[in-house]
Amino acid sequence: MSYNEQILRNTIESEIGNCISYSALYNEKQDRGEIKTLSFMAVKEYKYLVSNDNDCVIIVRNKLPNCSIIFTYELIYLLSEIYPKKAEDLRKLYRFLYYSISKDKQHNPSRSDFKTKMSILYKSSLPILKEISKQRQI
């Protein structure tokens, strides 16, 4: 990272930290890592972030207008549809992230309900994504 990029990153870190009331003196290392990662993404002009973290979502929506959030559950669904052979592994990942404790089960849909709702949401774009993946043979 160049000197100018480092200066820009430090400035963005301060702005991002204010968005979630972050203080380097009082907050955990995990928060500091998120702030540094997001500011790096802003400097390098990354377009997408895959996240499952509410603070990251708040920061991206409020402070990084050129970056979009891809939620982890969206990625799990799309990959399981595009690569059906990996569906079982992705089902386990969904269960681990969203459906492993009783609190999760109160707030998140079961895997079958999740798939049904996501298929409705992505009904029009899924065939296009499948075709692109075939063409690129990913």
C-alpha cells in the first residue's frame, strides 16, 4: 500500500469507527480488524463484501457507498443452486451459521423454508447465474 493510500486508509478508519462508536482504546481486536479491513476495501475500491456481521452491514451502508453487501446466507443459497454437488456441505454451513442453537431456531427459517423463500427471491436471476457459471466452467 502506498503512502497516500495509507493516509487515506487512516482517514477512512476514523470515519468508519465513528459510525459504530468504535474506540481503539476500549474495543476488542476483532472490531479493530473489521475497521482496518473495511477501510482497506474502501481504499482499494472493492465492490462487494460477503458478511454475516451487523456492524459491517451498518458501515458499508453508511460509509462505503461504492461497496455492496452480499449476505453469507445469499452466497450459501446461490452456491448450492449453482453447484448441486456441494449442496450438502453448504447445508451444513447454513446450519452452523444460522440454525445451530435454540435462539437461531427462533429467528431463522429452517433450511427447507430458507430454500423456498430464497428461490422465490432469486427466481428471475438464478437461471442467468447458472448459465454464466456453465460458460466460465467454474
